[in-house]
Amino acid sequence: MAVLSQKIKLVDSKGEKIVEALFDSVATYSFVKEEIAEKIEQVVRLPEPRVFSTAKEDVSLKIEKRISVDFYINGYRLSDEFFVSSQITEDVIIGVSTLQKWRLKLDFENEKIIVDPKVTRLIII
């Protein structure tokens, strides 16, 4: 598993919080701890639960809630959907869907997250 850790700022309608985020190139989606999610945004119940496999072979994670939230990496504002869980050990897990959406690069040699400023421009056609 390839992971990096870095502080990010989550910001939304109820407030903001600086958290330690685990950038995980194996996790399919992004996740946030329930207590953090409730402090920054209105949590929304999913139409039906989703069950995720975990790194532990016999353990799965049932997810019933989500939030959409803005977050800042290296001063750049991004946004995405995060599944909410009280069972994850990290504050935030940034998964592959978010990494790909924002074309984030994980520089393992220098332990940095690279954000391309061109990708963060908001464009409407």
C-alpha cells in the first residue's frame, strides 16, 4: 500500500478544521471521521448503505452517510464527496477517486502532495 500523510484544511458551511489526512493510493473513495464531519458540514444519509472491504481480510466497513466539502492542500482549494465513518482510525483518508479527479501526485521520495495549479481553475463553458 502506498500512502502519504499531510495536514489539510476542511472548510464548509458549519466551520473549518485542520486535520491530518492520509493520502491512500489503494482506497477507492475518500473518508472522514464522523465527529469531524459533523463539525464542518451537514451530514447526509445515503439512499442505501455501502459496504467497503478493508486492509484486514475479515473486516468490512458499512457506510451510511456522506458530506460534500471543500478542502485545502498547499493553499489550493479543492472539493469532493467524503464518506463518513466513526470506525476509521485516521481523521481523513483521501482515496483514488479524489486523487484522480484533481490529478494529485504523490511524491513518495520527498513525501509531498503535488497539486497542479491549472487543475484548480474553475471553468464553465
